[in-house]
Amino acid sequence: MPQAFAKHFNPHQTPQSEPIREDQVKNSAGGFVWSVDGWTRLDRFLILGTEGGTYYANEQKITRENAKSIVDLIKQDGERVVARVVEISHAGRAYKNDAALFVLALCFAEGDTATKSAAKDALPKVARIGTHLFTFLEYANSLRGWGRGLKSAVTEWYEKQTADRLALQITKYKERNGWSHRDVLRLAHPKTKDAEKNWLYRFAVGKVTDFSEAPAFIAACESVKTAKAKDAAEYVRQYNLPREVLPTEVLTDPLVWEALLEKMPMTAMIRNLATMTRIGTIKPMAKWTSEVVNRLVDKERLTKGRIHPIQLLAALITYASGQGARGTNTWTPVQSIADALDKAFYLSFDAVQPTGKRIMLAVDVSGSMGGGTICGVPGLTPRHGAAAMALTIANAETNYAIYGFGTRFDALNISPRMRLDTAMKNMNLPFQGTDCALPMLHALKEKMEIDAFIVLTDSETWAGHVHPKQALDQYRAKLGIPAKLVVVGMVSNGFTIADPNDRGMLDVVGMSTDVPTIVSDFIRE
């Protein structure tokens, strides 16, 4: 009987624990995949961050890995790094701005003269509010300390503020991470011929005793500290005071919240939905409930306010639960608000042109996708984020099917027709190993005609007897369909199952607002 040599060597069927090419690398689970290039990894870091870590790597480890990769990019082309930071931050493609601020601080610490100059110009575009500035300074201080270039950049940040905007910054965003405007101004020493701004600088560092020349906004901020709720509401309306300057005692009165809501920014409104529901400003059939719903489903407002899908998804999960992740406050959710948050989630992505193609959406539901969090949002694991991302793509298509895979392959009980918080609950599935070849193998076995496989994963595949690349090649050859593969990376690691040499494969960063458009364009060519 002849020996089964082909059993031990088959170039078309290689266990994922072994490489199929020399350019593959071992992922954290022990399987062989490809490394994403540095620029893709930069995007993943800027959009997804590393807060909460992943199943295989803690937050510290994955942050260090990303930082080393980013430093290499800065040495290679620092100005391009700065440009990418500005692009992603300014467009609101990331849920949090912290990663952008950290990379900008790295550019100051590790960049050449041209890079530092670009970072200086970029600072006010990325650090748009006082809180951002303090976060940036904490990063910069830990990386390099204060130098002439950094001092000059911070000085310009203050000098470019109008008097009205400066007054808002020093009252609404007073301090963070141990930094305050008083600390920064004493180090930066901005200079101006504007008498009102000079007064504000003195006020911020605690050198004002006479308020007779105070700008009207600052005078109102001081007066409201002792005001009753009714008077506080009038101050809010007349001077557009933010919530942060109001005394705690008046923030339990619906009258004050109604006044705040009149001109409340979108981010603040979404962040305070639970509070406004708890105190009764938002309730069924109320005037302000309808107003809030209308704002939430206004695409233009969402875009202008840089409202990120994760912000809306996190708000929906928390609001619909009726209880905060921290603290003991509870409320009775108003259904129209929850439904509006659900609709706003889909609206927050870029407009998508349907592909008209046959699409399989395959969500990795393995154990590694159930570990860690996306952007540090409690309860939002990569698995949940992947499901939400799949529903977003499905929402624009008509010919699709959604499956889940680990070491099994099953249809998922989720649909764009159900509310997102319900769909998320349906993702609490048993942990499994990871085999990213299963979507293609299942389609081949069932002779399903698929134009594009969209796999949402962390690429920590290891359990299969054949690589995803080989499975796709087999599917293409046997069914005669030039199917494409889109890999949606859901964590900030450096891996992908997309073959960089295959023009029919694409790797994109999950939870970016432009993902559905990029995927649609790629599939439609």
C-alpha cells in the first residue's frame, strides 16, 4: 500500500498552525497570518485605540507595540503621520481623540524639524478644546518634557483663541490629568495686545480680584454660583452658560435642563440623556422628547457634531438598560429616544451606495473576540462591535446573509430590523476557537454563490486545517466566481488574514465611519 505523502504535504491545504508563505507571521494565538503595514496599523490605533486591551494582549503590551510601529513611521515620513492624525481626528472617524493626541505628542518627541513644525501647526486642529490640550500635554510631558517647540505650540494654541472662545475654555474645561489652565499659562506665557484676553489670562491664573471689568460671560459664570434654579435657567439662556459652570444644586431641576437643551451641543446632549430622563425633562409625549428625537436623527447635526457610531452604540446600550455602568442611578427609558439612538447609529456612517452583490457577512464569535473592549466602552467587546458593523453594512444591502463562526459556522440571530441593543444581547454566545476559513469552506460545501465575503475578526485564527487564503482560492476555482474578501479588523493588533498580494482582498479598520463606503466601493470596483 503506497504511503500517503499528500496527506503530509498539500500546497492547497495547509494547517493554520503552519505558514503557507515566507511573508507570513505568527499571530498571538499561534496561527500564521500576514502583518498589516504600518499605515494600516496607525489607522487601527487612531480609530480603535488600545484601551481595555485584547484577549491575547493587555493594554500596556498592545500600546507599546503600536507606539514602536508609529515611531518607525515618524522616522520614515513624519509629516504624513501628522497629516493622517489631522484627517482622522478632524473628520470624527474615531470615537476618542486620545490616540490622535498621543501620536501628535510622539511626533513632537521623535520627529525631525519638519515633522515638529507640522505637529505644531496641527495642534489646534487636533486639540480643539481645553481637555484635549491637557491630555496632549500629559502625553508630551511623559515622552519628552517641555522644549522650546512645545512651548511655542502651546502658546500659539492660546493666542489663536478668540476672546469668547477663550472664556469658554477656561470655565468649561478647567482641568484634567492634573493639568489646569493656570499650570499651562504659567509655562507658556502667551502674549497679546487684546485687553479682554489679557484679563482672561489673569483670571485663569488666579490674579483677578476686581470683576468690574470682567467680560459678561465670566460675570455670569460667577453670579450663577449662588443662583436659584429659576434664575440659573435665565443665566443659561441669556449667556449660553454650559452645564459645567452651574452649581450642583440646580442640576436637579427640569427648568435648568430645558434651558440648557435649547443650545446644547450634540455630544453633551447624548451624554446627558439618562440624566434628563431621570429628572423628567425627557418623558413620553413631552415637548423636549420630540426635540431630542429630531436632533438625534438629523444627519447634518450628527456630522457637524463629530458624533461617532461607538458613542451612539454605547449610549443606546446604557440608556436602554435603565442603569449606568457606574453608580446607582436608574431611569425608565423612553422608547422613542432609544429608537432614535438606534437610527442615529446607522446615520452616523457615511452615505453608502448599495453594491447589488451577493454578500456573506461573517462575524468572528470566537473566544478572543469576547475579550477586551473597543475604545474602553464597558460591555462593547470586539465581538459586539463586529456584529454592529455587520448590521451597518447589511442595512445598505438587499442580498446578504449574516453568520457567526468560531470553530463552528452558524446563522446569527441578528438583523438590521431589530434594535441594536437587542442584537447585542444575541451576541452573548459560548466561547470557541478561531477558524477564519470557515465562511469560504461553508459556501463551497453548500455551493452558495457569493460575490464578496466580509469577515469581521481580530485575525487570531489558528484552529483550521486550511488557511483562509487557500479556502478562498478553492472557492473561486471550483465555483468559477471571482469572489472578493474584505477583512474588517476589530482590534489594534498587527494581523490580517487578507493576502497583501491578492488584489481581490482588502483590509479595513472596524468602527470607522467610512468603512461601509470603502467596502461598497471595493466590492463594486
